[in-house]
Amino acid sequence: MTTLLALAAALPLYRAIWDGRMPRSLAEAPYLTPWIWRRLVNRQPGRSLRRAPALWALHPVPGDDPIWTPFAPEDIEAEARRARQVLGEAGLEPRDVVLAIVPEGPWAGNAITFLLAAADSLVPDRPPLGVTVFPLSVLTVTFKSDLTLFPFAQAPSVVVGSAGEIRAVADLARRAGTALPRCRVLLLLGTSGEADSLGELADAVVPLLYLPGALAPFGGRPGVPGVWLPSALVTAEVIADEEWGRALQHPAYLPQAAPLAAAVGVTGELVVSLVNQALPVVRFRTQQRVRVVDVTADGARVTALAPTSAVSAGARPHGRTAVLPD
């Protein structure tokens, strides 16, 4: 963690919100909110970065606008390795046919298709993943009904997408006079309630969770609740719902985050810190509401929940507004 703080301290983005002083510990670092990220990174992206990016990807923020996150070449290679591990643990097998439902913009969710297709070349020291990937954009086929037959004729064994995207594809299939085939594994970006509602489409529903600074999603395992956050890759905290309530009653109060090890069973907003070579992420308030399911020395398991009205309202900085010098 000292290394992460040292990397961040050299950047104008963090100097601006840290008042030029490096925190002695993670708990002393101010939160980084989506609002601050957009204000600083979008204003002067070149000055915000530690390493020249090879890719910019949009990351979703529940109840708020997405943020642009940069990735250096070494970030992409590291994320390809992690994607292979996550997808293997999620149940992908050689000769699987994967239907990846992607949005129309350069969103981080698009990267899963690229990582699936390029993993064999990006990770040459491991056996090939050996899956066939068919990307499908809901927007592309909405007005081209003949294309709706394409993915269903391939009988996908694995489907990847958000709950809304999967429902849209199921509707397209019905309009084409067929049905979305039941698959073996459904990799779902969504809340636990959405996973329950889509259970009839797959033998197993495995949740995914995207975090700013990570190109590949974090994932779960079939039959095991929640998403696994390995402590070697991400330091996670949670702002309990009770802290949100106190902050709403007293606007000057800054909600306090607790390490997940001290928050088993707690529901609240997920706060994450992780190393990204292009731009480190330190105490980012994801506005993603989670429940902490389990914690071990190797990491923690969390379940994504629907956000409360407080989280959906967005996190705004208290006191001084951080800006980069002109």
C-alpha cells in the first residue's frame, strides 16, 4: 500500500486533493469520487497520467455518469491474464461458444470480448483458452431483424452481459420467432436480485463486477454467492449504510469507510484502491452498494445490491473543491 500511495503522490491529480502531502496510510487519504475524477482527469488527462495509455475505457458508476479510465500496455497484458483466471473459475471450458452482449460505446464491458479473443496471444505461457466468441450489439440488430438469427443458431453455452442487455436479446429472439437458448453459464453484470430473475436462462448464473482501474471484471464461481476481490489486486473498504444516513442528516459529516475484514455482513458503498500503471486508483468511491459476504486472508467476497437513494444521488466533495493548476 505504501507503493501505491507513493505512485499516486507524484501525480497532479492526487497532489491536488491531498494538499500536496502524501498520506501516511490509506485511511488518511481523502476519498476520490467520480465527480472529482471527471473534473481532474477530463480537464487535463495528459497531466493526470503516470504512463502513456494504450486504451481509454468508460467505467459505469451506478446512479451517475461513467468515468474514463486509462490503461497502459502492461495494464492490458496483466488484465488479459486476470481475465483468463476469472473466466476459468467462472466455468468456461475449451470449445465453449460464448455470446458476449456488448454495448455500443467504448465501455469497459466491451473489453471482455477483446480479452477473450486475444487472451491466447497476450498470455502465451498458458494453454489456449479455446473458446469461440460471438460479440452481439443489441443496438446493431435492433433494426436488422435478419441478424437476430445469427447468435441463436450458434447455440451459445455461455452468455455474457448485463441484465438489461440479456433481456433485450431475449426480446429480439422472440421477435425472430425463436427463443434465447438455455446456456450452461450466464456471466451477469448486475445485482443479486437481477441474477435471481434470470435464473431460468442458465444452469448457473455467475456475477461480474467492474472496478475503475481494472479492464477485466472481477467474478464469482458457480454455486458460490458473490464476487471475489483478491487482496493481492484490490484493497476494498465499505461505507456502511448507517454512515450514509448520518451524512444526509449532517452534510458536513464525511462518511467513514471500514476495511472489509471488519465489515462482514455489512451493506454499504464499495470503496476500492488498486494499482493501474497509467493512473493508480486510491480510495475511489464506486457508488456501488454491496453486502460483504465473507473475508479471508486472501480476499473478500461481496454481493452487488441495488443502490439506495443516497448512493444514487451521487457523491460530492465536502469543503474545498480540488482543481488542477492552469
